[in-house]
Amino acid sequence: MSETPYDPPAGTTCWFELSSPDPAAAQEFYSALLGWEFDGTGPLGLGSAAHADGRRVAGVSEQPAGQQGPAFWSVYFRVEDLSAHLAAVDAADGQALMAIPDFDGTAGVALVADTAGTAFGVLQYDDDRALQAHGSPGSVGWAELFAGSPAVRDFYTAVFDWGFTPLSEQEEQGYWAIDRAEARVGGLFDATGVSIPPHWEAHLCVPDVDALVDRVTELGGDVLAAPHDSHHGRVGRFIDAQNAAFTLVTPTA
């Protein structure tokens, strides 16, 4: 491709990583479902990087030794200064679960929890090591927080300078768009009244989510929520063959 790869702005999604007990099987599932091709490693030199239309869009890595349980996806956001970000997390009553400020001489990484205990990753880097596409088929187009409390909006405003715009008139199921400067990061759903544990989930763009429902089940996955219209497109939630939850979206024009 001749066009310049996507370079995630600070405060937006910069990486999407699957931690899997069987990375080879996971690669086979997503290659068959989304047409991903795997080559090279992720931004931390681990696992394998998935490419869509020649652009790096996600990663699959092996679960740490001793860790048991289903596979799971993690979302990472870009920060300009990891030390300053961690100080802001502490001041906002969040928690740094793990931090490596000088990962390889040119990058830093941390795992952070918000004030409701929901974990997410952050990366500081100045090179081309993370997402190279956004909003195109096979790439992340939206990051959604199933929030443990709507009050976590104050935390994310403090640490990422995010703004929140109400998109729902139902107070019992509040939904807000997440914006930073000119970029729409994703959405925040108040999950306190549903049986879904608080977590971050990235939405992967596809041309037609309805057409992939049967394909997910053929590959050993299952449907968590059938495709339906949302504020940013038609979305469906699924689990893969290793029980990792993921969302597919066909964005609105």
C-alpha cells in the first residue's frame, strides 16, 4: 500500500491483544473468520501480529505460564508520557497493576485499573509498532467500556482528558460517547444493571456482521448477542472457540 499507515493519537486505542491458551488455534479461528494474516510480533515483541489488508491490526499471544481460564482480549490506549499518566491514575484513585516504564529503551507499558477495578493497558512509544489501521475492515473501529459504575467517567476524564456525550435517554441504562479532541474513542455503557462483568471490549469492523453469524458457529464459537442496530453501526457480540468475547460492527456510513 502507498498510503501512510494509521498512527493512533494519544488517548485512543493503539493495540488489541488476545491472550490465548492455544495461539495457533486462535490464529486459525480469526484467519478463517476475518481473513487475518499473521506475520511478525506485537508492539512488545510477543506473540504474532494479525494483519488486515497488509496493515497490523491486533495480536495473539500465549497466556502466561500458570494462568488458567478462557482466552481474553485486552485493549491498550496510547499515552505520551507513561510516568505522568501513572501519576494521574494514582491521583484519580485508580491503580497501576503493572508498569515497565522502559520496556525496550524506546517504549513503556502498563496495566491499569480504573476506580471500579476495570483493567486496561497503556503504551508509550514513538515508532511504528502498534495499530496501522482503524475503522477499516478487519481493524478496530470502536472501544467500548462496560462500566462498573458511571462515576468512572471522572477517572477517564482525569487520566485521558476524555469528554462524554450522552447517547441514551434511559437513565437505568446510560450510554455515553467517548471523545478526545477531534477523535471519537468509543462508548461507555453503564453495566451496573446487567449481568456482564465490567470490562473493555474493542469492536472489529466488518462489511456485514449478519453474514458472519453462521460462520462464527461453524468455527466453534457462539453468539452472545445477535446483530442489532447501535449508535455507531450494526453490532453483534460473540465468543470464539476458546471462549474469548469479541464484538463485530458494521459501521454506519
